Amino acid sequence: MDETGAGQLLASKWDLPFVLAGTLRVAFGDLPVWAKVLVCGLVGSLGVWTAVSWLRERRRPTT
């Protein structure tokens, strides 16, 4: 590993996804199935709405 000085090490590119997956597993691990489906549905619909809004703004002609 490369040292950057003062005892710090560079992080791997997989550290952030690994930590996020672990956090989600711990946060939602004990929820009932209906709650997991509700949360995933809300997050998914927000993602679709954001993508559609972004595409509409991108296709809007500039004047």
C-alpha cells in the first residue's frame, strides 16, 4: 500500500460500496418484508422521478 505520510493509507475503490452495503444491511436487516418493500418502492420512485426530470431539463432547448 502507498503511504501518504502521517500514518495515512489510501483507500481502495471498493471501500465505499462495501461500507454502504454493510450499513444498509444493518439498518434494514430487522425490518419486516412489507417495510423493506415500501422503502425500496419510495427510493425507486424517487430515482425514476429524478431521472425523468433530468432528461426533461436536458432536452429543453436553450434560448
